[in-house]
Amino acid sequence: MTSLDLSSIETPSVLIDHARLIGNIAWGQRTADTHHVKLRPHIKTHKSLHIARLQIEAGAVGITASKAEEALVFLNGGIKSVTVAYPQVAPVKVARLLAAALKNEAEVRFIADSPQGVQVLDNTAARHGGRVGVFLKIDVGLHRCGLQETDARLLPLVESIQKSRSLRFVGLLSHAGHAYGATDASQVRVIAEAECAVLNRVRCRLEAAGHAVVEVSVGATPTFLTSQSYEGITEVRPGNYVFLDQTVLRMGLAGPERVALSVLVSVVSANEDYLIIDAGSKALSSDLGAHGTGTPGGYGKAYPLSDYERHANGMPIVKLSEEHGFVRHEGRSLSVGARLRIIPNHACPVVNLAEGLVILKETELAAWPVDARGKVR
Ligand SMILES: Cc1ncc(COP(=O)(O)O)c(C=O)c1O
């Protein structure tokens, strides 16, 4: 909670409540410690070196990144262990990552789910020397990347990694993003239990075939907020937990008092149905929720400043133009020029669209860059 005067901040701006951010980082580390798993947060949420360093200081073993360019920012920024949890199929990107890791005396690990992906890693790593760590990506229900546990290619793929003189098989990695489609915490827990069961079955099969599975890595904020299922898991990779957003509020997985990110906007016009605000899809993104999960309530909730801390009188943002948002005021009168704070549906794309973050500390404002903004290659 902050009592800072926000009137000097131009709109739209992304605000981060520093105390809540620190609280979420500490909660995440405590949760990982309690379940005896390592925490390797996904930095695609904040794209900030500052926040990554806070997570490492709190006890995180390294970070997870998705895109190669994004990972490079963090390797060059002094983070010593990075998992690139996105299939890298372009030799030039893999070579760049390996060179950056070498230069910065850091470790970079990859995932693969295809023979082509393993081949690219193998060929490129062979030119760099040393052995590069590779996870096999397992699909636990999102049906995005990863092999099904029953896929006949699974064992041969692990064997091909093991046979390579340039690669090292690290273990299994999954992302239960389909948990965002659950309607409540109990459904999320069922998904987390199923994820854990799939990974343990695959681990047992690989071990029976003589392959050591050192790491079993899971990670999604819904499961991290609710799960008690960590049997056989060695590492968690949540990203969104540092900020949280309207999606996890809608799902009932966290209370609004934990949400650290909001967007400060101004009312620029008003009509009988809507307050028109100065943030549209170019500030809030058009995301209805992670992985295309929809939100009947729209693109986020807007609060008058005086009601934000108690999360009272939230008004839905029901439509977006590029530079305008349509807030359904439901008869509440707010004058043009009034300011609102928005909890967006999905904090991660909002940060990627922002030039910087305005940090609300107890008695002062700070500005932190979004270091990996727009790094989507
Ligand atoms: C591979 C992978 N790991 C971890 C995460 C973090 O999940 P969340 O955004 O729910 O925190 C993501 C998010 O998309 C992901 O794709």
C-alpha cells in the first residue's frame, strides 16, 4: 500500500507497488523452499534486470527466459544461469547464446522436443566446446510444445542427446499453461497433480532405460499459487507471480492485495455508456488472459484512485481501440481528466509494451527500465 501522490506521473504509465513486489518475491521463494524445490523464475513477465537480481538475491538459482534475444539481455546483465525454455531451431541464435554464456562465464540450458531441434543444438554446441545442457520438453496438456508421454520418439530423442559429445541430458521440463483455463483452485490442483504424475511416469521410464534424470522442472503461476504436488519435482519456473493480474483474481487464486502491477490512466472523454481512457491495445494489450483463455469481464478492471487500495467500485474495460479504452461506467460519474488505476488481464504483455516501470516505494518514486522490452526474436 502506498500513499504517494501520483499526480506528477504522466499517463498511461505502468506502476509497480514495490512492497507488494518484494512480498511476492519473498512468498515465491518461501513456497519453493517449503516444497524443497529450486526456484528459477521466468523473466518474460518483468523483462527487468533489476527484478531478476532481486529474485536471485532472495534465493532463486537462476532465471528462465523464452526468446534468445531476451535471454541475451540477462546473460550480458550478469545472470549466471539461464534456461531458454523455448525451442531454439535457428543455429545463429544458439551460437549467439553460447558465445554470450562463454563471455559472461554463465551457464545456458536449452529445451528440445524434436530430432531437428536436437540436431541444431548438437551441431552448434560442437563448434563451441564443452557440453550444453538440454531438457526434453513434455506436453502435459497445453498442446503447444513438447512430446506426449506416450510418444514413441521420446526415448530415442533422449538417447540422441545422451550420445552427443556436445550435449548433456538434464531432465524433463513442462509448462501447465492449460491451468489458466481452470475455473477455480481445486481444478488447478488437479492439473498440477496430473502434471506431476506424467513427469514421474516419464522419469521412471527413462531411469529404467538407464538415463539419469537430474532435473524435473515445472512452472506456471496458477499451479505455483495453489499446488501441493511436488513429488519428484526439482525446480519451479513461475513468472507472473511477481506481479499477478486480473486473470488470477478472476480464477480466485490470489487476493487483490497481492497484485503489484497496475496501469495509471486518464479519462479523456465520457459518454452515456463509457469513460474513454488514454490506454488502448497499445498499452494494455488485447490479451483476454494467458494462452487465449477468455475473460467475460473484458480487458481488465478500472478503479478510481480513491477506491484502488480497497478494490472497490471496479469498472470493466469492455472494448479497446489502439489508443483508447472503453470503461463501462455503469452510471458512476467521473469527470474528464480524472485518473483511474487498471488491473490488466495479463501483466506480462503490458510490461513488454511499456517503456519503463514507475516504482512506487513508500515515500518516493523510482523509474526502472524494461531491459528486454520488445526482445521477441
Ligand atoms: C515454458 C514456460 N515456463 C514457465 C512459464 C511461466 O508461467 P506463468 O506465466 O504462468 O508464470 C511460461 C509462461 O508462458 C512458459 O511458457
